Amino acid sequence: MKSKFNSKSLAKSQSNTSNIWNEYYASQEAGNWVGNQYPTEPLIRYISNLRKSPTNKMEYFNDTGRELKLKKNYKGQALEIGFGTLANLIFLKDKGFSCKGLEVSIDSVNRSKKYLKQNKIKNIKTFLWEKSPIIPFPSKSFDLVVGLQCVYYNLNFKLFVSEIKRVLKPNGKFFFSFFSNKHDYIKYIDIVDKKKNLVKWNKKHPNKRIRGSVLFQPKNKKHLSTLFKDFKNKRIFTYEFDQIPMFQSWWYISGNK
Ligand SMILES: C[S@@+](CC[C@H](N)C(=O)[O-])C[C@H]1O[C@@H](n2cnc3c(N)ncnc32)[C@H](O)[C@@H]1O
């Protein structure tokens, strides 16, 4: 199968997609921050269980007398990619991490900076991500890198994964999410480049503001796992709910360097 995309068309789609997302935030109501007001539920569960075994049933419940110690006073450097709003970053900061956030949307970065300043929050710094997928931090900077409902907008996904490996400290952890093939959004895709697994939200997507943005869509869980083959202790799980008009079905992946 031949790929239609060369590096120039990839760069163009990457930049169009960033512009769509900037416009998405810029067109919204003025105020502190728009989008999610509260952290993503699977992230809360992942972080809160970091000191518990994710696989051993007996160990998982063996926390008597240590319930609070297991959940509080985390240490280390955390990076959130595509933070959009401050909800996840504030949660990570409250858990004890020193946090950095990257966003391709200048509007989102401006809103976050204003809020952090007004509320004198010191342990979170946010930055505009101008050259995704190159992460603008030195190698071995982070103990934790998270990216919820966003990392697939890095169209050269292989390069993105190698960047995650580069910026993580040895044993550093990551946590990312992807649309599962059952997610209602997948009904609204046009194929952009089959070989590169690139699709875009088509003209019928109910969320008009994101139509046209291009994303990397893994074929299945196995493909997702292969993409992160250079990491240890990988876990992939599905999280679904039908509480809102579009059925949500996500693949989450965690692991460490
Ligand atoms: C559905 S929102 C999710 C925001 C936030 N992570 C959350 O969980 O609430 C998608 C986010 O992806 C961001 N985005 C766009 N291009 C991106 C890229 N190349 N890498 C990471 N995030 C990107 C958008 O600006 C937007 O904030």
C-alpha cells in the first residue's frame, strides 16, 4: 500500500489541526478556562492507585492502616500533554507533583496562565507547544507523562512515542488514551492515509468545531500495544459510558520506561 502523505503534507495537516483546536478554544465563552472542569475519571483512578498493584487482587486490597499514605504526597516531575484545561494539572499538583503542561492552543495557554497567576498557583507551569511532536524539554526530565484524549493528534506518531521515551526518566510512567473502534466518533471519520493510520473528523461530525482535524487512529489494541513496544509493564484497558448523546469508548494505555 502506498502512502499519500509526504513530510510536507504531514506538516500542513499537523498545523491545520493545531489551528482548529486553537479556534475551538478561542471561539468559546470568555472566562478562566473552558472544557472539562474536573479531572478525567480514569486518570484519577490511575494516579490514586499508583502505589497499589494494578494486577494482584490480594495486594490491591492489602492497604489497611496505609489508606492515606498510599494516596498522598507524591513526588516528582509530571508533564501533561494537550492539557486543554487546568483540571488534570491541578489534580496532579494536589497529589504532590510539580507540573508542566503543553498545549498547541495559544488561547488555552493564555487562559491557564491567567488563572494560575490570579490564584497564585506555583507548582504548575504551562507552555505553548509550537513544534509537536518534538517535546521542548531535555531528556530524562519527567517521572510521569500523561495525555488524555489528545495525543493521537500527533500525526507522526512513531516520533511522538520516541519523544515520550526520551523525556521520561528511567522507570518514568506514562498514561494516554485513544478512541476505541466502538466510540461513536469513529462513525464520523474519513480516511486520510490508510498506510499511516491517519483519519479526519468528517463534515457530518456532530461537533462542528473539530471537523477537519486529522488524527492517528490505531487499528486495534494489539496495534496500540505494538506502538509502545519499547516500554515495560504495559497495560491497556477499555473505559466506556453511554451517559451523553454519543457513546464513549476509550482505550487507555499505561506503562513505564
Ligand atoms: C478533547 S480535548 C482534551 C483536552 C484535555 N486533555 C482533557 O482531557 O480535558 C483535545 C485536546 O488536544 C489538543 N491537541 C491538539 N493537537 C494536539 C497535539 N498535536 N498533541 C497533543 N494535544 C493536541 C487540543 O488543543 C485539545 O486541548
